[in-house]
Amino acid sequence: MNNQFGAGAKKNDIKKYAQSPNWSVTKFINLEETRMEIGFQNLPKLLYKHFCKKEGREPTVQLPVIPFDKNAFLAPSDNTTFIWYGHSVVLMRMNEKVILIDPMLGNNAAPIAPFSVNRFSNNVLSLVDDFPEIDLLLLTHDHYDHLDFDSIQKLKRKVKKYYVALGVARHLIKWGINKDDITEFDWWNSHLFEDIRITFTPTRHFSGRGLRDRAKSLWGGWVLKSATENIWFSGDGGYGSHFATIGEKLGPFDFAFMECGQYNEHWHQIHLYPEESVQAAIDAKAQKIMPVHWAGFSLAQHPWTEPVERFAAECTKQNVSYITPKLGSPFSVNTLTNNIQWWK
């Protein structure tokens, strides 16, 4: 069996998952009814467009990534330092702890498909060689564009602890990660990591790496709260009332990474349109925001720069503070007050 698939859910796994209030009969479910509007009659046309009609959906040249500077990243700071590596990969240093979120650093977001979905930047995985020890790795869900076999193999010698969505541990264990280093989270579960309160928040999405494990693990986002900062990583998922609930329970947030990209009318309920991404941040009481889930791969039919451009326009319209840092550029909540349209 191809290692890329991860591990299937065994009887003991299902017995454990069934204890979750978010499990129904045979699978995890969303808080509100959610479906994808893709019929078999639409599938051939969608696949043809996805793999063969790429004009405007990918940059004409490889996107540069600023080299990692370990000394600068580890320098003392009163504020959290963030680095975004495209799509949903965020490296951060908070309270002197190094945290890595959804580290899909590999080159192909569709490793089991007949055609590859290649990264917009070269050699991103090699950056791991220069990374410091990772105190904590967070995983929102098990899709290939968030959980990557090659990245986990490259990272595992540096990672101390893993906090993951309920059901994702079985993949990591199959890939050689010590089960004692992994903690699984259901929605609203919260743990204190050193001096950082970490909470797993609901999203409206799905999971699965093969034909038989759809919705056999959970999906969500992460809140990281220290004594001085409250940070939210939205995770993948469509619009819903859960955003306001997150804001009421855990907000307001000083900063939020908002999913913005890879949307389509056929799967609108599981990915935000850019305008909805901004509204979701408003619902959740986020003070400053940033679009992620773009500039890494083309997983939908929209032009590759459309997510950030629509996001920025909506932020201006709604008077929401936002930032758009370059790939690999360190920043904090109080920096990057002047946004540069680097993608142009």
C-alpha cells in the first residue's frame, strides 16, 4: 500500500471516534448540513479543466521564497514572529516556543493522482534543513495539501510534540511517529502547552486520503492564546454560524489566518469565497487578518491571484485591517502596515 494514503481506520479507532459528539453512525459530521455539488455528469468536465486548462491559474514563473534566517527568527521578541510559506504553512515563534502549522512543504499536492499538482515555488521542503527544533506541530486535518508524507518524514527528527485533529494520529503513527508524542483534539478541546492555551475549533469541511476513509477523521482550526496575544488559524471550511460562536467563546483575536482560495461553486459549502473569508473574520472578532490557502497550489479553477485581490478589496470595503506578506518573510502582528502587492 502506498504510504501516501496513511492508515485506514480500524475497529478500535472507530470505537474511539464514536465517543465524539461530532460522530454520527459511520463518520464525523459538520455542525450544519454540508455537501459537495458535484454530480458524475460534471466530473469529467471538471477534471479536464483542472488538469488541462491552467492558463492564469498558475504563476508564469516560480514564486521566490525568502531564505530562512534562523538567528533572526530565534531573536528575543515581545511579539510572536510568523513566517508564511504559501498555501496554509505557517511557522511561528510564540513565547519562545517554535510552532509549525499544516506543514505541506512538498512539491505535489496530489501525490496519488494521475497528474501532479505542483507547487508554485521550488525546493521549499529543503528549508526544513535550516529550521530549528519544532516544539509543537499542529495539523488541522488530513487532506494532502495540509498533511504531506514527505514533509512529515523530513520534519520528524526535529518535532517534539504533535497536536492534531481527532483521527489524524493513525496516519502519523504509521509513518513512524511515536504515539506518545501525539495528542488528538475534538472540537473545543483545549490544552495548555507551556504557557500557551491551544484550542481546536470547528470548521465546515471534510477529511480523507483515500476512497474508504472519507470523514473518518475530524477537521478544524486552532486558537493559540498567550498572556499577551490571541491568535486564530481558521482552517479549511465553508461559511457558517460557527464563526460567530468561535468569536463569542474565544475571541476577540489580535490576528487571524483566514482560509482564502481553492473555492468553486461546486464545493462552495466547504471553502470560503474571499468575501466570506473577511466576513468570517468579522464574525469571529478578529482585529487584523491575513489570507492563506493560496499562492502554493492550483486546486480550483480560479486565477491564482484572485483570492488575495478579492480579499484585499473586501477588507478595504469593510474597513478591516489586513496584511499580505511575501513568502518566507518574517512578520509580527504590528508590522507590515503597508501592504505590497508582491504577486504582481
